[in-house]
Amino acid sequence: MSDVQSYLAQNNVPTKLSHRVRLFYHYMYASRGTYPFEDRVVLQSLSPPLLTELMLKVHKDVIMSVPFIPHNNPYFVRDIALALHLDAYAPGDLIMHEDVLVTCMYFLQAGTVEVSTQDSMMRRVFSLCQAPTYLLERTLLVPPRRSKAEIRAVTYVDMYTISKTQFERITAKYPEIRVGLDEYARQHYQPVPSTGGLWGLSESSVHDDDSSSYGTDDDDSTRSH
């Protein structure tokens, strides 16, 4: 923490911003017992087998809860787990901007986020998502589009992401799984009209689950796991 304090002082960071930065690091230490840069050092120093086992232990359940992830190929699930990238957010931080190209799927590991959209008069919050859950899984299976909503942290948040590019590199190693994913996309994700929809974010939720299996509409839905 002394390194953080020194950095803030040396760069003449304003008091209010310095306070927010210190609160963020205090949260990280209180919730994990380490600072975020220490987490990365720990993971980078592990042997490949230990890293794989650890990442599967932490992420397997939420990965397997995504409806199109096959349950019969542990190597595919392993590759997904190893590709996940962790970011932490403080309350009020904007995680995904409105009107940007959506290129990632999100796994909410800890905390609460809100999904909102701007209408002609005001910003309207239409969904609160609590960990553990996932958001915008459709992104991995269909062509990118722009989001019509934003995602913002309500509490301190741990969020893992996997990009569409990373996902496609992984599925290229498993052609039989790729065929199944393409068929799933054809059956479950109808083309989104260019003039409508929130692209992966419906007013009731932010998942893309099939209504017959999960009791939601054909748009994206939010559900905690």
C-alpha cells in the first residue's frame, strides 16, 4: 500500500481521486487478502498444471452454467477458464459503455452491477445483476453489434471476461464443438434488427437463455447461478 501512496503523492493526484483509489485498494485487500497486482504475481508464478487446476476450481461452475458450453469435454472448459481475464471495479465505475461494439462475454464473480439505457428524458435502470452470474453470452456466437445499454458497478465488483476473438481461437481447436455452437446460435439467437433491441440486454434481463429451458423471453435474460 505504501507504493500506492507514493505514486499518488508523486503525481499530485487530487484528494478526492486519491481517496477513491485508496478505498479501492482497501477493498481488494479486505476481500482477497492481497492487492490486485499481488494476485497477478501469484497466478503468473504457478506451474501450468497448478494454474489449470486453480482456474477450473474457481470458474468451472459458472462456465458450465452457460447453456451452450458442452459438459462432455473437460479440455474445452479448461481452455475457457484459462482465457478469462479479471478486472475489478469500484462503485460507480462504468464497465461497458452504451453504443459501443460488444466484443466480450462477462462473468460476474462478486458484487452487483446495474444495466441501464438512456431514453429521451432520463437514464432508466432496468436490471440489477448479482454474482455469480454471466452476461452477454450471445456475443461469443453471433456477429458483433453495438450495445444500446450500459453496465455500471453498484458495489465493488470482480468481473471476468472472455473476448469473442479468444473464444473463436479456442473453438478452432475443437471443430466438432464449433459445429454444435453454430447450430445452437441458429436455433436460439435470431438476428437482431439493426433498428431495435438492446443487443444482448433486454429490459427484463441480460442473458440469452432459451425460453423453453429457462422461463424467459427470447431476448437476453439475467439469472444468478
